[in-house]
Amino acid sequence: MTSIAATLDPRRVETGKLAAIILIGVGVIYPFIVADLRDLPLIGDFVPGVRSMVYVLVVTMMALGLNVVVGYAGLLDLGYVAFYAAGAYAAGWLASLHFSQVNIHFFSTATDGLEGIHISMWVVLVAAGVFTTIVGILIGLPTLRLRGDYLAIVTLGFGEIIPQFVRNADESGFGFNLTNGVNGISPIDTLGFGGTIFNSDQYYWTAMALVLLTIFCCIRLRDSRLGRAWIAIREDETAAAAMGVPLMRTKTWSYAIGAFFGGVAGAFYASFKLGANPSDFFFTFSIFLLCMVILGGIGSIWGVVTAGLILGYLNIEGLANIGAKMQEAGLEFDPTKYQFGIYGVIIVAMMLFRPTGLIPERRHRIEIEEGVHDTPFYDVQTEGTLTDRDPRDD
């Protein structure tokens, strides 16, 4: 009971809230102070630029979406890249020159009269989320009846199928140019209002707002009746079913909600990069996001955010900066060539020394560190009944 009380200590909760407020405040003003931070000795060369931070925030949002599936419901999903791809290509279909045979404009930043479908990216973000939710349901219905390793194998298959599909869904392979094959869809319209186009700083603030919205939704979902049903399935699926939890419906909800966040993030990043390219949607990206969930702590919102910021930075800029410093020191070693090996070493080290993650979820930490002990039925006695009775009275 001591550790449980400690995790619920009001002072610790208040400290966590204060730390979150400080981090959010620093995040809001980051574009204004990044130049000064880069002038600092020792750490200045490792401070990420605003464009790099947009990528970091996007992958963090995707990791939070995957955490709903893996961390809350306990479903090992190795094909999350499918939702990233679905969101990105939804943006390509609704906000680019791709379908040049039509001319549709709706509050877009694109020039009037430009061929193709050009719907406002704000509408496209929502549409991409809805589209990927439907994709998540369609993928989930035939697969979520499986458990454990079998579910992982099937989702792994989807993770391999999606890159091949988007690479070949053009006129030569599909009969209809759906994805433009290996060339992808480019350019995709930018975010903005009317004729005003967002710059990198505005994309950064939008990405941060999306991450904060995702965190808010994840917290509300975790504490909801649906969230408690997910956790019951994660802990013991058979017991959850015996207690009346509808397994298929509850699992499908987790898959659909996780897909929604992945689709919105994919559409947003496609707009930021001005394109959707099949080279972005390899199976290894799903593993990369899963590493964030494991490193941060399965089921832990703030743990996943922390791990997303760390691994996202290392992937986009950090390893390259470290390699440049090592080469300046005379060491011929390029960490970017071994990035997934480095991530693997980090995960193995975490499993050995801190299996609960950087910022573990309370329930998971108690189970790992203290264990779950069953009390023998014979010992479950009401105080003052059997222990105080004289056997001769029977």
C-alpha cells in the first residue's frame, strides 16, 4: 500500500502538473529562442531546428495513437504505418494536382483555377482522420479475433503489404492511377487561411496543438469507461470477457481511435513535406513507433511523449549531429548507418534495467516492481471469526 499511496501523493501530482506546464510554455516560445539556444556552448550544436521539431512532434502524435492500441488495449500492432500512409494519401487525393481531370476548390491555399481537387487542409485533416478510422475498422474486424503472437503476425503482414500497394497502385499495376506509384503524390497543398500560407513556425505551433489535443483525448479515454475496458482486456482478456466486456467491439474501438490519430498526423506531415512518397511507409517505421511506446512505458502518456521526443530527435537530427562531433574528434564512425541497431540497444538496456519504461504507468509499475500475489482462499478470513474461535466449540 505504501507505493500505491506514494503514486497518489498530491505533492507528486502537483509537481508533475507544474513540469508539464513549464514544458508546454517552453514549447510555445521555442521558435523565438531556438537561435539563442544554438549559440550556447557545448549544447548549441545539438539543438534541433524548428523544421526538425515539426517531425518530432508528428511522430510523437503517432506514438500516442499507437499507445492507445498497444498500451491501453494490449494489442501488439506491427502495422501502424498503414494508418500513416492512409492519412498522407488522403491528403494527396483531396489537396493536390493528382486528379487533374477535375477542378474542385474549397477554401484552399491553392491558386484559383488550378487543376485537381483542392480542399482546405483543415477539412482534409479531419477527413483523413475519418478515412483512416474506417481503414482501421476494416483491418481490425478480420484480425482482432486473434490473440498474442497471431495478431502480431497478421499486423506485420499489413505493415509489409501497404508499402507494396502504394508503390504499385498506378495505371500499370492497378489499372487506375490511385497513388502515382513510386513517384508519389506531389505537391500537396499547404496549411493556411485564404491566400496566407503557413511558414515553419506556424506549422510547429499547429503540430504542438495537435499533440496537446491528442494528449487530452488520451487522458480522457484512459479514465473513461471504454478506457477501463481496454485495460481489463490488456490485463486478462478471458476474465474481461467473463465480466461482460464485449471483446471485439472494445478492441475495434482502440484500433479505430489509434488509426484516427495516425491518419491526422500523416495528412499533416504530408502537407508539411508537400508530398506523400512510398519510401516513407516502410514496415520499419511501425517498429520505430513501437520503440517509443516501449521506451516511454507501455500505457504511459507522458512516458510516450518523452520517448517520442527523444527518439524522434535522434532519428531526424540527433544521430547526425553526434556523428559530426565524433568525426571532428577524429573518430570515423557514422551513427546514422546503425540507427536501428542503436534503438535496439536502447530498448534492450531498458528491458534489463528499467522494464517499466522512462515514465511508467502506475498500474504497470506496481505489477512489475511488486508483483501480483494471490492470497490462498483458506487465508481469506474475516478478522475475529476463525482465528478467535476455539475448535472445541465445534
